[in-house]
Amino acid sequence: MMDRGNGNGRSDLRIGVYVCHCGINIASMVDVKRVAEQAAAMPNVVVARDYKYMCSDPGQEMVQQDIRELNLNRVVVAACTPLLHEPTFRGACERAGLNPFFCHMVNIREHDAWVHEDREKATVKAIDLIRAAVRRVKHHKALERRTVPINPNVLVVGGGIAGIQAALKIASAGRHVYLVERELSIGGHMAKFDKTFPTLDCAACILTPKMSDVKKHPNITLWTYSEVDKVDGYVGNFKATVRRKPRYINEDTCVGCLECIDACVFKEPRFTDEYNEGLSKRKPMHIPFPQAVPQVTAIDPETCLRFKTGKCKSSCVTVCDRNAIDFDQKERIEEINVGAIILSTGFQTFEPKDRLPQYGYGIYDNIYTALEVERLVNSAGPTEGEVVLRDGSKPRAVGIIHCIGSRDTKSNIWCSRVCCMYSLKLAHLLKERTGAEVYNFYIDMRTPGKGYEEFYNKLLEEGVHFIRGKVGAVNDWAITPEEEGRLVIRVEDTLGGFVRRVPVDMVVLSTGLEPHKDAEDVRRKFNISCSPGGFFLERHPKLAPVETASGGIFLAGCCQGPKDIPDTVAQAGAAAAEALALIDKGVVELEPNTAFIDAESCSGCKSCLSLCPYTAISFIEAEKRAEINEALCKGCGTCVAACPSGSIIQNLFEDEEIFSEIAEVLSNG
Amino acid sequence: MANQEFEPRIVAFFCNWCTYTAADLAGVSRMKYASNIRIIRLMCSGRVDPQFVMDAFARGADGVLIGGCHPGDCHYISGNYKCLRRYHMLERMMADLGVEKDRLRLEWISASEGDKVKRVVNEMVEQVRALGPLDLPGRFADWDAEMRELDEKVQREHDGACEAHAAKETQS
Amino acid sequence: MTDKPKVAFYWCASCGGCEESTVDLAEAILDVAKLVDIVFWPVAIDAKKKDVEAMADGSIAVSLINGAIRTSEQEEMVRLLRRKSGLVIAYGSCAQSGGIPALANQFTREQIMRVVYEECPTVDNPNKVHPQETYVDTDGIGVTLPGFRNIVRSLDQVIDVDYALPGCPPTPKLLAEALQAILEGKLPPKGTVLAPDVAQCDTCPRKDTKPQDVSYLEFKRPHWTDMDPEKCFLAQGIVCMGPATRSGCESQCISGNMPCTGCFGPTSRVRDQGAKIISSICSSVASEESDQIKSVLSGIPDPIGTFYRYGLSKCLLRGRVDTAVTTSQSQEARK
């Protein structure tokens, strides 16, 4: 039973107030000494101290010692946001034998010192907020965290390298994983690459074994061509609805012999192959790439004659001795229960056509995005690795333009982190394959990674040209005979201090990384937040970089922000570890900020019943009053605000606690 | 009556998941905004009881700002809609009770909109500054001064009567 | 004189209904009369202010005061009774929370005077004569009228009050129970409202007819609609203050097929009855879009009159805050 009593006794309130300097983060804008002095004079405050780093071991020890020696029964810590260190200080209280919920944090860093410029006003504000907390904690009760059992299964959304890595780690630890991938095959962007920087090892050699491990792993249920439609529940107990789109091939019977592709009535591939960035054609019956996992073909109903006209001799069916082709396949809905979710939904590359027309993409044939070039240089790509222009010729000179759609307020403000390095990689590969002169146009060369600067130096030695400057335009307006019939890159060489015109035969646009266009929908579905750029927001950039504000939902890979493969793999491991740490505990501890109805006071007016989005409130007919199921309550407090007779109480956010704060933030002057 | 000396006092009720986090982000991003705001954290804008808003005004707030997740984004599915519904009645009631419109504001601010916290707070502080103090405690005290006057008068009469009585006693 | 406990009744700004309700004790009043000595009751017995003044301080066991405080005279009298009484009970909605008279807190004194002495259709006052607090006639004889206060106050906003008996008016049952408790010396903690601390719905005869998922597409006003005589008013889209109002009224309005209008005031856990009922009712408006929400809420044309019908003095804002004239302003006006 939860102790609703006052634990250490209200009549003898003994409050300790701790004001953190946070180095100079707080102390430079808030007069922490004065704040502590003022706090010491507040009612029931037994001790008020300021300290350099309250969250440090000695800082926490200070609190614990005071609790023991001064018999404190309430603790107020004025420091950073409670979203950061509330668990820290609650833990300190708990270790000293004080119920952790007698501790309250005051945010004088994010909400005060960091956002104000007037030291006097910021100091007064800190004092106001502390006064409010000192009065608030009087009403605090000893509470117990609720524990609910955890479903040990994990859902991984997105089967790029991040999702693959996370799924394999969790599955190897003996937990069941549902890996849901939107496309026909897992592998994501990495599967499209030929080589990876800086080691130039083959992407497929690293990735494809992992992909087939996923398929083989008994603990992994792989659903490709599927999307998560809906997520209900909460940490430890999510219910996800997955929509499995029809590929018109029975996955269980198809063995991936690919004979149906050969047998397709279209003798030649005629339709744009999205996987190859439109650089090749495919048939209606297709498989994205030879190493696809699962090794299962798919029919594109938009182009398949059987679907379009109903008239086709369906030679694919004839040739398939497994009877795997099923034109009547319907969308299927699967409902799964999981305890944790890892989002690894990746990124999309910047689309330069309409957004940055000055670079000529879509206007001139020989301007490519980096991803297209990745396919061109890939031995499994449309040209089998031979770098040829659209007219079949080999380029004599190639210009690689960095920062397309990155580091610019007109496109995306952020640095996409990988473009410098992949541009160097492509420069190397292009030079190697074509012997062309390769020019890199860069704003700044960013090579922060193990072996990255060394790779850059290697490229310098290889004779690749580097021109520092932001390219203004690419077009075919020749003014010299040498430029005739070629593409001209116009750039201000900021090292040379003059404008250059560089004629080339091929331009590679190093397009940046940005959130998927439907990241917003995904965010809503999973009830998480986005950072200003639209990437998913981690709970804390340093303390909780793979967690989200929603318990049990973790992030891996580029959906959280641009990163390279080593970082993605590392982060996926971290997300897997977080998910395992959560589910291996068996139970999840929930904040006790739930609401409850005082049975004596409830009139049974039923006003609250329909307000609860979790149907946690039910009406007990026998007693003609309402009751809240604590296990279902998530602690929003909506019913508390709405109870017309004030008979619903929210732990940690009781009316009196809020009224205390209101009164005291206004009591000064 | 704009008063440059006057520093408005704004009480804000921010939901934990969006607006409070956005205010944290504003901090982390070292954005600078007016220090007139005192933020009270609630788990959801659905927890905002109209009593809180009125109590804040009654205790001297010159403005009250409510911050919640954007429509469709509520961490608790629909708490922000309940807040919105109450807000529309509350704004009518406040108007009927003579509290200027700009003193009560509801804003949807997502966790990524630190800049919006800055903009809204600065805007509101200036709007409320232009309105001048609401100062309900002061107004209440003004209204109630008449009771003190009467109290003093009655006391004087009472004292006078006692003195007259005492004088009479001594005379006789 | 007997040594029976002395009791006083007084009325301030009220309609007289509370006095009536005392008489509604019917025969029981005789039992009460046997046990107590009624020393002051302007409506029923002949005793004057000077008689009260002559009593020893604290000599009256209990004063039951009804009506809100609108004038200086009422203020003076209740102060006097406070000094003379052991216990003071705010009797009825007006004394407890301002009642109907407190709705005047939406207007300035000047507005009220102008309406009453000039603009009312039946008023014939070509010289626009307004009452004066002091008037000296041509013979040099001065007369005074009580001062008209800035705002209407509840009793506890003027004097210290021990208990409140809510209702417009309180029921005889509650009065009898209160008197019995006092006579038996079974006094609840000071400040207690002498009615059940549960909302009206607890005892509402229509309780079972309320569905669990009421949401409002529109609000209907009682006089616009054929009201189902059995069904919960809120379920019919008619504003009912029952969920935010104390029980103890014996559901008289409901039984008369009229919704609760809130005269028993809020429960002890609520600071502002109006704020709480809007929080509850508005939460269930059936829209998520501002214009539609406003349109639904427009079915409640007078929120203050609806949600603070008996309690504007105890509203956290106490009335319309921009129009009530301050003392300093009114002093200037007088000059």
C-alpha cells in the first residue's frame, strides 16, 4: 500500500535547500550565495547550502549527510532541469533513507541562468522559484514507484544498418525481435554503397552477412514491405499494429530462384528501378537487388499487365514450381505486444532538383547526386561499377560539390556529417575507375573520425584537387572553347581570392541528410518529439542519447540525426543495450504521479469517466462512484483538473502543491 | 498606460513533454528572453485547472501563459484539447470579469520550439507591459480600504463613548 | 433572565427567504425557542441596535446572519454582532458567498445607481436625483443614509465567521441539525460548512440516468426545451451545477424539474466553484477545433451569471476587476 501519510511528519518540517553553481553555468548569472542565504531564511528551512556541482558525488553526499545528521525530511535542489537530474537527487535522498518523493527540483539553469542577461533579475527569479518549492514540498507525500511487468519482446522499426545491428544484438541476447521494414528488403542506404570510408572496405561484405543473419535468426521475426500503423500502451507494454503490404508473392514458399523475373512477359526491363536511383530499368516482377533479404521477388501492380489489364498469360506463374505467386494477396494486419521499441527509420537524402536549381540537377544530364554515383561505382549497380555518363562516355573531369542542402539557411542549417568523407571516398573511387581529374569544392573540410584525416591526406597525395569555396552555379554556358560542351562550375576560390570557372564532364552533388518526409507522422505515431531540424529528439544529448522522452522507445541511426556507419552501428548497439536493460529487469518502475479518487468525496457525477484517454476511470455501480485503475493511469492529471468537486488527487501534482507554487512565485512584492 | 518602470509578472503553466522541454531547449540554446516569467511544471496542459489561472491573477500575476503540445501531439493523446475547451470558456469569463484579453494566453509549443518560447514570452511581456499592472491584490486592498475606514470610525466612536462614560463616572 | 443560550438573527442584503426558512422549522421552532433565548431578530421581535450594544461582549451564544454585505450599516451591524457573539454562522448563500446580490459585482456603483435611479423603465426621476449618504435640509437638519459599498461581500470577508449554513435558503433540516449540534456542544472544526462535503450528484434522484460518456454538441437553456423530467440535466445538454455544488439541499430544484444552479456552493476541496464547473463541463465539449468549441460554448450566454449565480463574492476575482471603483477614486468623485 502506498503511504499517503506524511512520513516524516508535517508538524516538524525540516527542509534542506541546495543551490548548485553548475560550475559557472548558474553561478555566472545567479548570485548563488545570496540565493542560499535567502533560502536559509525561508520557513522550515533548516539548512541551505550552495555547491559547485550538486550532482557530483560530493554534492550528493552533502545532501545525504544533511538528511542523516540534520534529520531533514524535505529536500529542495535548485539546479538544472528536473528532466535531467531529478532521478539523481531522488536517488541521493533514497540512499539517505528519505522517501525520494520528498525531493523537489527547481530549474534555475535552463529556465533562469541560461536564458536571462540581468544578474539581479535572474537572482530574484531563482529566489522566487525556490520559495515556491519550499512551500510546495510541505505538501509532498511519501510515495512508492509502481512496478508493472514488462513484455520481453522488442520492436525494431526500420531495417537499415542501425535496425539490423540492434535487432541482431537483442536477438543474440535471447530476446524476440520484430523487425519491421518499409521496403522490400532490409539493408537501407548502406546496401546501396560500394565501399565505405575511410577503410574502403566493401559495404556488401560487411552488411550482407548481417542481413542474412537477420533472416536466419530464430529470435527475429522479419516483416519487410510492412509499416507500423499504430502504437498503443506505454513502456514495458506496447501494442503495435503492423500493416503488411501485399507483394503478391508468398514469402514462405518463394525460394528466391528469380526465374519468375526471367519469365515475365516483359522481355526487357522497362520501368524505372527505384533501387538504382532511376539509373536502370526493371520489370514488374522484380527484386530490389541480388542480395536482398528476404530473397523474395515482388510484383509491382502499377506496371504488371495482370493487374493493369487483367490480360496476361502470367508466365511467371507457370514457371514458379513453388506456386509462390499470389495475385490475390491482401494486405495483412498484425498486432504484436512488445516491451520496448527501437526506432531506426533512417533518413532521406536532400533532393536538389527544385530546392537548389542553381546546381542544374535535373536540367543537365551529367549532374548526379552522390547516391546515384554510389550506384554507378557499385559493382552490383546498373553499370556494374563502370563509371560512364548517360551517353556512355567516360568523364575526363569530375567536380564534386560539397554541402548540397547542408549548412545553409536556405536549405538545411545542419552539417550532414558524412558528406565530406563520402565525397573523398567517391573522389578516390572516381579517380581510380576513370582516371579523371577530380575537383572537390568544399566550404570546410570536416574529417573528425578515426582515420578520417589520414584518409583526407591520402586523397591529397592522390592528386585530387581541392578548391575551397561555395559553388555559385553549375551550367553549360561556355565562354571559352575549353568549356564548350561541358559543364562549368562557378565558384569563388576563397583561398585564392578570385572566382574560378572549372569545366568538367560530370558533377556530383554531395547531398546532405535530412529527416524522412514522413518523420512527423512517425513521431506522432510513437508519441515522441523532434529536434528543430525534424530529426527525432533524444531524451538528453549526452546523458540519454538513445532514449526518448517516452519511456521504452529508443533511437538508433540517422533518424536521430546525421551520422556515419561506425556511429550508427555504435548507437544501434547502445539502443539495443538500453532496450535489453529495460526488459531484462522484468518489471518497469513507473512514476507515481498517478491520480486517485477519494472514495469519501466522490459524488459519482461521472464527469471524469469519458475524459480519460486510457479508460483508467471506471464507475463502480455498487458504490455509485468512480475509481481509477492505477495500472492504467499515466498521470496526465486531466481528470484532476476537471473533477468538479475536487475529489481527484494527482500524486506529485496535488492542487495544494500547485497553489503553493502560484502563491510563492507571486509573493515577492 | 505603458509604464517603462513596470515589470509584468507572468505565471506560466507548461506541460512536461512539449512546452517545458521547449523552455529547456531555449536554455540549452542560450536564447535570451525576458525574466518576468515563472514557469510551473505540470505533466499535461490538461492538468491546468481554471482555478490555477484565476488564483494566479488574484495573487498578483499580470499575465498567465499556458503552454501545451500542438493539436494531435499531446503526450496523453488529448489533454491539450481539454485545455483548449476550458480555455475558450475561461477567456470569455475573464473578459466578463474585466481582465484584458492579452493577459491570458494559450500557446502550443513543441519540444523543438525553443525559439517559440522566447518569442511568446517576450511578446507577452511587452503586451502586458503595455496594459500596465493588473495588480489584483492592490485593487482588492483598495476596495477593502472602506472597511478599514469604518472599522476605525466605529473604534473611535466606541472609544469616545467609553471616555464619555468614564468622564460621567468620574463626575458623579 | 434565564440562563438559556442567547441567539440572535440578523439579515443584511437578502431577499428575506432565509428568514422564511427559519420559520419553516415549523413546530420545531417551538422546541428551539424552549431551549434558547432569542435576543435579537429584527424581523420578528422588537429589539434595537442599542439593545445589542448594551449586551456584554460574547454574551450571545450564536448569531445567525443572512444576506450579503452591501452597505456600511450592514457592515457595522455584523461587526457589532461579532463582538457580542460566541459563534457567528453565515446563514444562506448570500452570507456565505455573496448570493444573488453579489452579481452586482459585475458593475460599478455608478452604473448601478444610474440604472436604478435613472434608466429603469418605471423610474420617473427627471432631476436625476440620486441618494446621498448625508443630506442637510434647508432647516439645517442633517440626515444620513448608509454608505453603498464598492462591492458586495460575503460575511466572512467582513468579519470572522465560525460556520456557514449554505443554501438559498438553507433547508430547515440543516438548520435544525446545526442548532442541535451547537446546543449539544458538538462543534465541528471552525470554518466548516454545515452540509455534506460531497457534490449534489451523490443524492440526485436522476443520478442513474446519466450516461458515462456525456459530451456536448450544444447547450440548451431550460426555457427553450422540453425537459425530460427523469433524465440527468447534463445528459440533456442543460447546464447543471450539481457536480460542482454541495449536496444537502434535498434536491429540491431537481425535483421541480429545474437544474441545480449551485446555491450550496463548492465542496471544501474547491476554491472557486465557477472555475471548477467550467473545467468539468467544457472538457466534454464534443469538438477539438476552436471555432466549433466556441460555437458550442455560445449556448451558455452568461457564464458569470450561470457559474457564479450565488458566489461571485467568493470567486477568486471577486467580481469585475476593472470597474469596481476604488476608494481613492470614489473619494475624488465625492469632492
